[in-house]
Amino acid sequence: MVQKSAGKVAIVTGAAGGIGSAIVRRLAEDGFRVLASDLREGSATAVTEEVGGIFQAADVTVEEQVAALVERAVKDCGRIDAIVNNAAQAGALGP
């Protein structure tokens, strides 16, 4: 089977949780090279290693850390084709 997104690069934030790790796996399955990010290194590192991606810890509320994440993707992968902003803070949407 030909991977429809072979050679493309995706950044996934919030990669350590259930939905985030599923997104990482699916993108990799579709051929993306994935740069995964989360504050919880252990879980995100494990799923990233599983798919042969790259992990970088980052807090998406800190502009400098987001810039470093983008710079890393461009430096290591040469491009960015997709960004999945899956990072969230529990209770951030209301009571």
C-alpha cells in the first residue's frame, strides 16, 4: 500500500495523551514524519520512538518554546506540512 502522505512532516502538540498519541500513530501510518510535543515527556517520547518520529518538550503557552518547536521541525525535517494543535489544559474551557 502506498502511503498517501509519504515525505510530509507534521507537528503534533499534546502528543502524550490518548487522543494525541493516536494522532501521532495515524499520521505516521499515513506516511508523515512526526515531530511530537508535550509537557509529559515519558508518554510522548514512547509513542514518538514507536513511530520513528522526533520528540521535543514544549509548553504551547510559551511563545519561545513554540518557535523552538517550529525551528526544530524545519531544521531536522526541512519543512512543515501539517500542525495538529491537540494540547489542552484541563478545565480551560469553563467550569
